[in-house]
Amino acid sequence: MENPENEAAPWPVREITDPRELRALAHPVRFALLDLLSEGPLTASQCAERLGQTPANCSYHLRQLAKYGHVLPAEGGKGRERPWRARSEGISWDSSGAAGTAHEVAAAALSSVIEDYRFEAWRAYRSRRDHEAAVWRAADMSTDVVAWMTPAELVALKSAMLRLFAPYVDRDHDPAARPDGARAVRYFAYAYPGEDPRA
């Protein structure tokens, strides 16, 4: 789970400081694999089937993610069909530019991949929405709100929103904790200040 503000998250967050690691993550297939594995352990072949990739391609990208600890071997599996699981903590990185040019370029590339993935995932859901059960269609959400805030108020809002998710985070790695009918729900929101009217 990405979280660009360590202190706001009520779960463990690891800050990425190595530009090489940021570049390793900045690949659409790798981010799709991380998202997919958040639902539970899968083999490279199972990932390939879900993502429309080849098992060899998924295996390669899983090994690259494992190099930096973003995926880990999971229990079970036989021979080459070993399952992988996603890391248990969120990640963050400095996007201010203070960490240097290489870091800033790599951070921008990763942010771009993540944003593209999130919008494409939402579009994919919208294209299949008519086939979802009515209870899920009633529960989904697409909204925007304009509210006048200070930076401190926006940070407080972000922290409060993240705390709302805290009771559900353990379910990522413990299928027994998931109630019947639970599905992996993707949530993303964007908040940004409008132009300063005094400028």
C-alpha cells in the first residue's frame, strides 16, 4: 500500500530512499503484480492468467520485486510453482526533490505508473460494473469534494482517512479474518489545493 506520508499511517510504512528501487517498482506489470498479491498468495502462473501475461514474464517481474523485498515466498507450492505474497508494510518516498535529481526522476516515474494503473483499474471496473451484484454497485463510490483547508487540516484529514482503514489491514495476509462475501476493495482518492486567489 503506497503512502507518501509515513507519520499519517496507522500501519508500518517503509521509506524508499534508493532511486534504483523506485525505478524497479516503476513498471506497470510489477505494480499490477503487487496489487494482485494484496489479495493473497499466488504463483507466477496464476498471476499470468489473471493479468494476461506469460508465466515467464510474471516470474521475471516477481524476482525483480523480491530483490527489494516487495514480494516474498509464501507457504506451499511445488517445484517451480511456488507462491508469492506481497510485503506487509506500506511504502513511501520523498517526492519533494530534496533527495536529489536521480531520486526525483525515479519518484516521478513511479508516481506516474501508479496513477496510470489506478485510473485504468477504475475504468476496468466501470466497464464490468453492470455485471456486478446490486449490493456492490450500491457500495462503490466516485465522488469529489471541494473544501477550503490549510495544509495542516489536509494532513489531519488524510490521517483520519487512513485510520479508518486500519481495522481491515490485517485481512490482507489473513484470509481467515475475511468475512464471507468480502472482496479486495480498491480505494483511491485525490485531494489538492486550487489556485491561490491571492496570487
